[in-house]
Amino acid sequence: MNIFVCVKQVPDTETKITPTADGSFIETNSIKWIMNPYDEFAVEQALLIKAANSAANVTVVRVGSVKDTEALRTAMAMGADEAILVEAQDNLDSYSIAKALKGAIEKSGKKPDLILTGKQAIDDDALQVPQILAQMLDLPSVSVIVGFELNGTTVKAKREIEGGALEVYSVEAPAVFACNKGLNTPRYASLPGIMKAKKKPLAQYSLSDVGVSDADRRVKYSEFRLPPEKPAGKKFDATDAAKQAEVVAQVVGLLRTEAKVI
Amino acid sequence: MANVLVFTELHDGKVKPVTLEILGKLAGQNTDVAVIGDLSADEVTVLANHGAQNIHKINGANLDKYSPEGYANALANFIKSKSYDYVFAGATSMGKDLLPRLATQFDAGLASDVVNFTMDGGVFAGTRPFFSGKCLAKVELTGPKPHFVSIRPNALGMTEGLTAGAGTAHDVAGDAGNVRAAISEIIKAASSKIDLAEANIIVTGGRAMKSAENFKILEELADVIGATVGASRAAVDSGFAPHSMQVGQTGKTVSPSLYIACGVSGAIQHLAGMRTSKVIVAINTDPDAPIFTRADYGIVGDLFTIVPLLKEEFKKLLGK
């Protein structure tokens, strides 16, 4: 069974984002890069499947810049068998990324049985790549999954929708699944795992190697800028028990008369 | 002027509010609506009054409930029979799942989660957040048409001053094609409240809530003001609330009219997820908590005494 896990490398969630002077993207020099948090659930799910199926192999695939290979090395340290890196600029659009992932999977020579991804990457928050990839490969897909059970070649997947309700899907592999927080608890890479990961194969391609060119761009992003700052608000001290009721009445009053939201 | 199709999903037979926000913003374009399922005469009138010219009701085998492939196939067949420049939909759970697959059937691009846009000369140019709203960027589409756009709910706002529209409804035979991933069951949510992403008022609890049980005081406040309850990542990671309630960069991005943060310190990733809220109230014992830098009204005090007082004060105000 061939399992592919698509991962992205993104700025750490605590990163302060600074747009470049020309607005073409953000300053990336001093950023701490991490594996996209949702992709950790996809890697973990692949490893859980592998643990129950000794014939399974797990390949992690990433499209992005070669600043460091943190996301792929982390995935291999967790237990993935091998990795493919397609070198590309950071702000590629979803269509190009999906096409590059498809090209990389095809270049591996292995026919995918399961493709797992995170439900979204927390840099562009586009929520597009898993479904585009599925459509390009003519495969079914279930996104935002919080439940995954594999029986033979049939997957029962639970997809989270508005308000926490769940849609339960039954689907035959091969298929694409986009994973959400709550699906599992990703393991930490062990020290022996980290040492072993250094010796695992990492294939590297250019975008043109996997059949992607500038003509594949469908979405153009520009004028990156910080959102407008809010003016300072009003602060009330309600640490003194005698003043609490008064402060609360004042704030509720302002919400009606000044902010007009209630 | 562009020819535009707006896809709307139905919730209990009604069109989603985000559809009406989109229609209002598209005033001046040739705009049609497509829906999969049945639409009452009243809902047709609502859509027509918001500017929809033709309202296409698509029905057929395997379209009684949502499936990514079935809906994408049926809509693709319908769109191919017309000549639209743009296809819009709300960036709801369904819209986010459906549109990438649908756009790729045309090898076309999708601008997702757009919060504002213009149609100067019939050409779309939008604004969308990156890094969960830590920055914004301009988004434009290129390549084969139609171009696809999904719009974040609550971002555009409703258009005032509607006039009666002359739009009419049409029945369309839909073809779901080959559906390989189908819903076998739907498990209802424990709460019937409106989803965080679409909520008009949100009350959020942070790590200072101390336990899952203590969220009850937030629920009680929420019931009085018609709010949905959310949680910070710290509260979710501490097991006080499920991930479906999480607001922030690895949870939901929200933009309600009123956001009340209770015992939330205001980590960067949390502020990113709620910064577009129109009015923010923060309650925290720490006067230096970062949440106060974003709050319109900050209350320095203990949430366990302030929240019940707020509930009583809102009750008085709302005559409950």
C-alpha cells in the first residue's frame, strides 16, 4: 500500500509577519519554519495505517523553497520512509502546487492508494490543494476529517462541518483525505528517529521536472500589507469589588449607545 | 459588465445570508443564482430583490444530499451550458470543499476566502487575508474562464435599500455523474447554535476558565445575547472545549459584530483569528494582557465575577 502525505512548510504560528517593501510577499529571512500544524495529523494518520499494515510505505511530498527541509525531516523522523521535495518559490498559487504534487507523485513511479494532507496550510489559508489534487488525479476526496477508519480498501471518514456536526463518508481507496485537528495525536520525533531520518532518501526536483511552468499560475497575489491598526480602546479597572457592578453597567451602556452592537 | 453565477447552498430550505451579501456587492453585473435542491417562492423573491436575474434550481438523482463530486459534476454541466465569466459562492464548509474541485473541472483558478472586492470594468479584483489575517493581499485571477471566487461570510455586509426585482426561477435537470465519496450518515452537533464563522456575537473563554464545567457561565451569557461560545487554543489544548470551538490561526477565523474575550491572554495566533471583529470586549485580571491592545472596551477584573454581572446587565438592557 502506497501512502503519500503532502506537507507544507509554514512560518511558526507565533511569527510576527512583515510584508516586503514592494508588497510582493513577506519578509522570510528571520522566520522560524515549521511543518504546517494540520499536516502533522496527516503524517500521524499515515504512520498509524503503516503500523497496522507492514506492507505500507509512506512518502512525504513537499512543494516549496529549499531554505531548510524542516518539514520533510520532521516527517521522516516521525517515521515516514522517504521524501520528495519540489523546489519552488514560497507564494505559489494552489493550482500550481497541486499540479506539482501530482507530478511528483507520478514521478515516484508508485501508484497512490491513499493521499493524506492537512485540511489547510496556515500561510495562505486557501483550503484548495487537496480538492484540486483529487480532481486532477480523478480521485474522490473528503476534507476536514476528524475520523478515519480503514477496513481493507474501504475508508469511513468523518468530515466536520458548521457547528461541529459531522458528515460520515464511505469511500473506496484510492482517495484523498484532508485532515483536521482532533483526528489523532501526532507523535514527537524520537532521537533515534531524528538520526535515522538523516539517512532516509530525499529526492529533489525542480518545478519544470514535474511539469509545472509560469503558465500554470491561476491566482496572482500582490500588495501584501498589514491590516489597518485599531485606535486604542477604553480600559476600565474592575479589580475593586465595590466598583465592578458600576463598570459593567457602564460598558454595557457603551455597547448600546457608542458601539451600537446590541 | 460581467456575467456572473452565484451558487448558494440551502440551510433548512433557506439561502445562506452570505449569498445575499454577495448579490448586493455584485449590483451592476448580470447575475444569476444556482441552487441544488428546492427553493420556496418566498426565497426566489428574496434572491430576485437582491438582484438575481435567473434563479436556476438544479435537481436530479444523487443530488438530494451534498457530495463533493455530485455537486461539482452537476454544477459543471450547468455552467458549461451557459457562458459565465465568474462563479461566486460563500466560503462555508460546503463552499470551501466544493469550489476547488469545481474550478479544476475548468482548469480555472479560485480566489478563496475573499473579504472584499471590486468589479471595475467587469473584472474581479479582491482582498483576502493571509496568515489568518496577520496581513492582507490583493488577489486577481488569470487563465481559463470562468473564474471562481469564494467569499467569507459576514465580511461584505448586507446591502440596504432594496427594490423589487424581476428575476424568475427555472428548473434544471442535474447530472451528479459518478459519486464515489457519498455521505452515509450525518451526526448532529451537540449545540444547535449558529457556527462561529457565521455568528454575529461570540463569547470566548481562555485558559483562565480553569475547567470545561466553568464554560457554563459563558453559555449562560451567550444565551441572553444570542451569542455562540468559542475557546482559545490554550483552552482547547487544556481539554476545556472541543477543537470545533477554537478561534485563532489553527482554529476558526471569525468576524462578528461583537466579540467578548473572557480570560483570553491574546496570543498572536488568537488575535489573528478575531481581529476583524467589529467591536471587541476583553475581560482579564492581567492589565498588561496583549488582548487589551485589540479591545475597544477592556475590563481589568476577574471573569468569574464580571461575566455573571454582564449577563444580568444585558438581561436588564434587553428586557429579558
